[in-house]
Amino acid sequence: MTVFKDHRFPVAVHWVGERLTLASAPGKADLQVATPPEFHGGIAGVWNPEDLLVASTAACFAVTLAAVAERRHLPLRDLDVNEWLSHPSPFDLPPRRPFFACHTVGRSMDA
């Protein structure tokens, strides 16, 4: 019989003002999140939702690949995942081009 575990990842976001928010999760450092500087009123030098989306998919890919290598007893010495996301301006309605994400992976494994 398969038993499913219930995993919960609570996150709270507080609006600080203007285009800036503060994301928090139990047991973790708070993270400022703002509108990207490419958008009107955006803030440079602060993580934005687009950064977090891309970082989460790249990190998920990396830790999943590491877990598969571990499970198959393949020593993983190095892994870099570079990813980017392209999407239309939120003011281009309907969108002229779709969202697009791309992974590039560099890794080396012992023979």
C-alpha cells in the first residue's frame, strides 16, 4: 500500500510599501521581493517574483538530478544549472509571445 506524505511549505508575504514586499517562512531568513526594474516602479538589486520562479525551477532540477545520481550510486562532482525566463510585458495583452524557460546544465561525473 502506498502512503502519501503531506508536505506543507507555509510562506507569508507582507507589503512594505510602493513595489516592495517581505517574504517570510518559519525558520528561514526573510527575503525582500520587489517588482523587477524592467517594469514601471521596479526596484533594482532586489529579488523579484520572476527571479524566484526561475531560481526555484533551476534549484529543483539540480537537486533532483543530484538525488537521482545518489540513488544510482553515480558520484556527482559538480553541477551548474543556468536558466533564464522570457515573457512578454504584462501590458501586452493579449501576449505576442509565450513564456519560455531554458535550462543549460554543466556537470561532471566520475566514470
